[in-house]
Amino acid sequence: MNWPVIRKSEAVRAAANLRDYARTVAGFSWEAELLALSALPGSGALNIAHEAVDRYATGPRWNHPALRWLDRYDTVREYTFAELSELSNRFADLLGRLDVPRGERVYTLLGRTPELYVAVFGALKAGCVLSPLFTAYGPEPLRDRLSLGEAGVLVTTPELYRGKIAAIRDSVPSLRRVLVTGETPVPGALALGPALEKSSPHYEIEPGEPGDPAFLHFTSGTTGPAKGVLQAHEAVLAQYVSARYALDLHPSDLLWCSADPGGVTGLTYAVVAPLTAGVTTLSVEGGFDAGRWLSVLSGQRVTVWYTEPAALRTLMRRGAEPPAEHDLSALRFVASTGEPLPPETVVWGQDALGCAVHDTWWQTETGAITIANFAGEDVRPGSMGRALPGITAGLVERGEDGKVRELTAGEHQAGELALRRSWPSMFRGYWRDPGRYDESFSDGWYLTGDLARRDDDGYYSYVGRTDEVISARGYRVGPFEVESVLVSHPAVREAGVIGVPDPVDGERVKAFVTLHAGYEPDEELRLELLAFGRRALGALAPAELVFEDSLPRTRTGKVLRRVLKAGEGVEDG
């Protein structure tokens, strides 16, 4: 189905930070954008905590809210830039008093709480490497990540420490210190509250190099074991630019990035990026709840919402009408990340939220949004958008010799999405795995592993992962292309597609679908869906389709195709 372009009004275009894409790209330079940051006084060095917090704490916005926090009872507490600067100073001083050296890995196992912000910026001020963890992880994945990154310090809650860390702590010999939130220590851990009270509110950041490591993020592992991805302090420049262009943040905005701060999206766009632009960030304690989240959007007068398709899918079940009990008139921009955004979700946003949902694309390795649909540009449902200013994107083919060939603009075929190195937030390595890092680049391109198509105007559309592409009947089939068609059928709620071995065709396309309420998973519907797929996809259509009660997903909502493959006895990769 060809979805109509969603047009923007002249007023929306005029108010956007990026008003003229072609002109902005032509005149862009990272050196000029760097002038918008302040750097450490007297040294010119970049430190993320300074750019996000301290430079505003000592300027005109010192009393402007940096963080608005809603606890699980919806009680509101605000922290100004000056307050957040002082608290993170105390945390940095505490690390020094505990003899935590520069470069040490400081892990956070925290939910959406103010202590997360204090620990993140305090650790960065102290020259440590901050590594966030999802609180939903069990003891084994926690042990793996703590061990892999050689954790020296962990900040968590007493409940999480007792429930998930205490039993595995001895198996992580590098873990010297555990700090627990609150006022009361637990055996083997120091209480953070009293320790911060005894620490100095003043701290001078020691200058470092732009390439000094700042974050150690672990990938979701949807295509294999988790990797430790290193980001440098220089990444703050790209995060600042993407906050202005991809999320269109203005000084008066209230941004709610509702992604879990245990992952790269939540840490980058709920914690770091909005503050670099001097914008208030909203943090809401607790997990997803459709009714509560709509109340937050309306009650807090959120202006920019950065979320994930999993949350949007749930809200879509409420229908396409604006929620009568919630006033969303303040909401002017909605964007999504984490997995490809189906076209119907983009259009649903226009009807139900009052603004289309803007898809964005980036990876842990890119460090910031690199492809996006912009506030001042028309939205093409089904497209990830165009490359941000300062980012050179292309499509390439890998040869057997490891070299790549760039596809020309006239070659309308799927290719591997690649980015020209180097942009400021490009990852600086895989932890303890330099060989794997080197394999990620060829002929000056970072090879993303994602397949995409590009239209004549430079808009990219996601096809699938290179290691998930199905070779069936001589065709290369991207799972997402098939899934997008299937979920456009009114009966289909979710779809996951894989390739399974076939003695004749090499592989055949197999689809797993879940249904909306009111539809029966019977043979008549199965045949209807197969025919629906053939009409839309032709040779790329599923040859087999089964109904499921649910599909396996990651914490960020991506379909775990490797789990589907395992159920079919197919090896992944």
C-alpha cells in the first residue's frame, strides 16, 4: 500500500529548528556546531556532564528546571540545573573519597529516579565510564554484563541489591563498591544519602581528551551475544545537534523520553541530550501503563514525546480517536525509535495524538540519532527519514573480498545502510574486542548490518538485518517488509517473519502472527492472510503462516527472530 505523505503547515515549518534541509546540510560543519558548546573553562576540553549540567548551572538558566520527576504516586519534584550540578558534584567527590580511579566502570541498576541523573553526571565528572543496566534483567544477564565490563562500582536500590546482586556479587571480583539509594545501608553496601551529605558540593572536573570513554552500553543482543559499546565524551556534540534537529527541542519545551534508562535510548535522550540543549526532561517512575501515560502527557503538558513502537502499539488498541478525557493540545512533536515504525502507526498518531509519529533511526554504535523525519519536513509513512546534517549515509554491497561498493542513486535496490566515518558520536570500540570493531568498517564506511532502500529524495526505508535476510526462490527477502504488510491487515496485531530451510527453494518465508481481539485463528483466516500477502508481496510473500498467542520480544519491543528460529530448529546467523 502506498501511504499518502503527511504535509506540514507553513506555521510548523517556520517554527522548526531545521527549516530548509538542503541548505542546512550544505552549510553544516561540526566545527561550527562545536562553538555552541562551552567546553571546560581554561582547557577547552569536552565533558558531557559539564555541557549538560554545569554550563547552565552557572548561567542564566541556573534556576530553570533540568529534571521534573514524577514518583509512582504522581508526586512532582523538580531539580534545577544548579541543584543537579551540586548533587552530581557531591557524587563525583564521593567517588574520589572512595579512591575510585578515572576510567573505572560505574554501573547503574536504577529505574527512572533522580539518583540515576546524579550518578550519571557525577561519574562523568569524575572521569569514570558509566554503564547502565535494565532493572528487569535477572541475576545471570546482570552477572554477565558486570563481569564483561569489569565493573568497579554499582549504584542500585536496596531492594534490587538484595534481590538480584547480593547472591552473585562474589562472582564479580572487580566489583569493589556498591552504593544503595536511601538513608539506610545494607550489609555489603554503602547508603548513598548520608554519603552524599558528607561530600563536597564543589568539584572541579579534570580536563580529558575528546576521545576519552564516557559510556559503556550493552547492545540488546537480538542478533547474538551482548556487546559492550564504548562512547566518548565527544559524543555530546552529536547528541546536542540531534536534540535540536531530530527532536526539534526549543528552550521552552518539556521533553519526555519514555524509554527505559537502562538502555542507550533512555540514557541518551532522557538524561543527556535534552539537558545539553537546556531543556527540561521529564522522568516518570514505573513502567508502561497506557492510562497513566496518557494522563502524564496531558497533565504535565508534555510538548515533545520520544517513545518506542511497543508503547504506541498498546495505545493504538484504544482506537484512532483522540482520548476524550485527556487534553493533548500541548503535544507538538512525537518521535519513535527502537524498531521500524509501521506506516499505520505514523498515521494513527496524526489522528489520535494530534501529530504524526516521526520515525528515527540510530544504533548503540552511532551514539545519537543519525536518520530522522524532521519537524519542519513532510512525513512519509514507512520511511525512517533522511540523514541528519553532518551525517553521510549510503547504501553499499559487500564483496567476498570484504570490500564494499556504494550503490548509486539510480540503483533502486536494497543495500546495507552505511555511514561515512567519523562523526562525533561514532563508537570508539567494542569492549575488549578490537577485532570485532575493525570488522565493522570497510573503505571508510561504518557497516550497520541493516538493510534499507533509498528513494530519489534521499529518504531511507528499513528492510531488515543483513543476517536476517531470507533467500527464497532466488529473491532476497527482508523480514520487516513482509511483517509490515501483514500487520496492515485488520486482523493482525503483530507479525514476526523468518526463513526456514526448504529443499527446493533454499529457504521459505514463514510468518508468525498474533490477532486482534474478535478474530478467530482458524484455517479460513490463515488462507486469507496468505492470499493477502501474495497480493501485496508477490514472490516475497510468506509460504507458511501460523498463529501465536504472543511473540517473543526484547525489552525495547523488537521481535526476537532468533527465538522464532530456535523454535524451528534453525541456527541464528
